Amino acid sequence: MADSNAEEADGNAGGSDKYIVPALERGLRLLSEFDRETRTISAPEFARRLALPRSTVFRLLNTLESLGFVERSGNDYRLGVAVLRLGFEYISSLELTELGQPVLQRLCDEIRYPVNLVVRDGRSIVYVAKVTPPTPFSSAVRVGTRLPAHATVLGRILLEDLSLPELRALYPEEHLEVYSHSTPKTVLELFNMVEVDRQRGYVLGEGFYESSISTIAAPVRGEDGHIVAALGATIPSGHVDPDRMDHLVQRVRAAADELSGLLNYQPRSAKVVALSSAR
């Protein structure tokens, strides 16, 4: 019994190589080779990339194909529907999306523009929820879309919690990749931009990532006060009466605050009032 408890404790600690399953590790590394630019890969290419014997790669591919995680396309392989199903199951299992979907729906019904909820994964943002009104205008992004955090309005919201040293660690390169004339070109420029965003409490970017699209975004905070998501509305540039823009900003911020409240976030002032009342 003692040995079993010790083994469980070691396993929970993580980081011990003796608990890693080599075949599983190789299979997951193989799946990780696919991305937006690399849709198909041949078995010899997998062997080269992973530095594995071709016989090993063949067995891995055969196993993953039998489970639906990869599909054969001629002499190449591509991701199978099982990966997509797993991804959507993960996204739908998030408390954030379960609580956020009704909030997004109400906001979309009110403002009549597409609204989105995104989270950050390293240097990328990932769309985890989206609601679109029945209008001709429709954003090209969908649930699961990944975009560069530093070059998007929603991404700027998600970088607000990071200090300058943390941003430098995330972006060690001297010059950031530029996607439009508005993209910050250095980490310092990005940090200064994000600092202003933080003080303002929201971001309104016209043509920041795409010239024909404007985005209003606000932070969603968790119980500990840290930003866990960004909630935004997508608007065709030039389609909004300037007099209505303030109203749209207010509605987006209110929706983000509502979702933050559902995640048990209390603004500092509210906490002070609660403590005073308790006394």
C-alpha cells in the first residue's frame, strides 16, 4: 500500500522520465507536426523530422490511422476527423465557453454584429466561441481559428497581464512580424500599446489586422483577477455611425464584465465594499 501511494505521489509530481510512454510521446509529436501551413506530410518526411526509423513511423501512422487521428491522402497523411472531434469536445467542455455562449448570443442579438470569445495559447489567440447574426456580413474566422496575438486587437487584450520582461521572453526576436501598418514592430512598441489599452479598459482597432475590419474588445477576468479571455465584436470598417460607436463599446464592455462576474471575478472596489459590509 505504501509503495502504491509513493508511486502515485511520484506520478502526480510529474516531470519524471520513467513515467513517459515513448510510443505515446512519439505519436503526439507526430500529430504536432501538422499546422496551418503543413496540411499533409509523407512518411519519409515524418521520419526525417522526428529522427525516427521509417519502420517506427509506419507503425505510428498505421495506429493513428486506425483510430481516425490521421488519414492517408495518396502517399501523404493529413489530420483525421478524430483530432477535430477531440478539439471541439475540449472547447465545448470549457466552463468559459459554457458560461460565455449565452452572453455572446445576447450581445449579438442587440448589436447585430458577429461577436467572439478568444483565449491565448502562447503567441497565438484561439477562437473558442462565436455568434453571428443573420446578416450578409460574416467574419472569416471560426471556432478553432488561430491568429497572431501581437497583431490583433483581441490579442492585445490577452497580453495586458504580461510585464515587459515577460513579453520579451514571449517575443525574443528583435523585430516582430508585421501584418499591417498598425502592427507593432518591436516588443517595446507592443508593450507601450498594451499599457495604454490596459488603462483605457478596452481596445477599438480599425483595420488593425485586416484593413476592412474593425474590432471592439474588452477583457474577461477570472476569480483571481487575471485576464482569461477577450470578448470582441467584429464590424465592417466604415459601416458604423460614429455616434453609435460609444454605445457599441459600452455594450461590449458590459458583456465582458457580465462574463467576468459569472467567473466569480469581483472588481477591487466591490471586494472592499463586501469586506466592509461583513465587518
